[in-house]
Amino acid sequence: MRLRNIPEAKGVVAESGYVIHPDMDEILTSETLFGRNLPLAVEIGMGKGGFILGMAAQHPETGFLGVERYESVLFKAIRKMEELDEAGTAPDNVRFYCVDAGLLPMHLAPESVDVLYLNFSDPWPKARHHKRRLTSREFLAVYEKFLKKGGRLEFKTDNEALFDFSLEEIGETPGWTLTDVTRDLHRDPVLSEGNVMTEYERKFSLLGSRICKLTAVREGGMMQEKV
Ligand SMILES: C[S@@+](CC[C@H](N)C(=O)[O-])C[C@H]1O[C@@H](n2cnc3c(N)ncnc32)[C@H](O)[C@@H]1O
């Protein structure tokens, strides 16, 4: 993603009531995030927030934590939320967190997350950067620290090479089972049901790209209900 520096972004992220700023040793739960006990879904690399805001509206019974590492990107999601607020339609089940995904286990307790969404993650095309891909086995080990056994990871991308890599990494990592795979999500009548498009998904599908999607389950528990 090309980043435009937005001078006011830092201040807006720091001040926004939609953004959490946990203390060093604070553990996040749906109670502390939303004031009530809800299943917890996390999106990593949420970008401008179209997906998470759409999902939150579609699933008011689930709490959504959107994670984005750049303030100048998160800023756009905050502005969207403020517009919804002005219209009286802001969901009360979304919080944002500006942090790198690798640091999430500091604040998310083991077995606390029901579903993890990765959408159009940066492809890091150079082989030597493969550990930075959010579907690498290194990141799967990070997710194992907070995803429930039986919890799901859902990943969408237009990038076939990254999709192939992701299928291989998940397939070769003990403790994970692939449950759904499509290379043409928008023409798959079952998997496209309830699909909420991300900003990248809208852009690339308008350009004619096919959207790939996989779902994988962390083994060892009851499969979580579909969010
Ligand atoms: C290509 S954009 C996709 C944005 C959005 N998910 C979409 O589909 O429209 C990837 C986003 O992931 C964020 N990102 C990449 N690596 C991350 C990491 N390790 N932790 C948190 N966010 C990350 C980037 O800053 C960027 O906003």
C-alpha cells in the first residue's frame, strides 16, 4: 500500500475514542473492549476499515478488533466511523488498535479470539521477505498464541502467488486444517454468501481479478460458529 503522510493522523489516532491504547501489561477481553461478553473477531491489516465496519454491522453479536500498523491508514477508518456516528449508525462493537501484528500476543490472552481475518495482506514478493507475510508459518505461530482451538483464520487475496504460498504454509504447519478454498470467491455461491468486500477487493475485482479465499481452523477444539 502506498502511504501518504497525513500530518494530523498521529493526533487523531491518539485522541480517538474508537482506538484502544492498552497499557504495557493490559490483557484485552471483549468485556474490557466492549463492556460485554461477545465472541471476538480480529482483523489484521484492516486498512481503511471497509471490511470491519461492514462485518460489525452485519454481526452485531460479535466484537471486532481492527488492527492496523500505520496511523495514516487507520486515520481513514476513524474518519469513516465518525461519519457513521454523525449519521447515528456507528456500530458499537468495533475498536481499532494501531500496532504491528507481531505484538498482539502481549495483549490478547491465550484462546481468546474466535476468528481472525487477513484481507489482501501485503505480498512481500521477495523470497527473503517471506517471514513478513502474514500467512507465513512464523505468523501462524503468533496467531496460535491467542486464537481459540477450533477458531478460524480467513484469508482473501487477489495475489495467486501469495495464495499458493499461504496454502503451502498452512498445509505444512501442524495444528492447522484447511477447510475451504476457492480461487473465484465471487462466483462461488456458497463461500460468497455474506461476503463483505474490502477496499482492495472492490478495486481488484473491478479490474477483473479473481479473488481467492481460504479458511483454516486451528485444531484441537470445537469449531467456532461462523461469524
Ligand atoms: C494491502 S493493504 C490491504 C488493506 C485492507 N485489508 C483491504 O483489503 O482493503 C494491507 C494493510 O495491512 C497493513 N499491515 C501489513 N502488515 C501488518 C502488520 N504486520 N501488522 C499490522 N498491519 C499490517 C498495512 O499497513 C496495510 O494497511
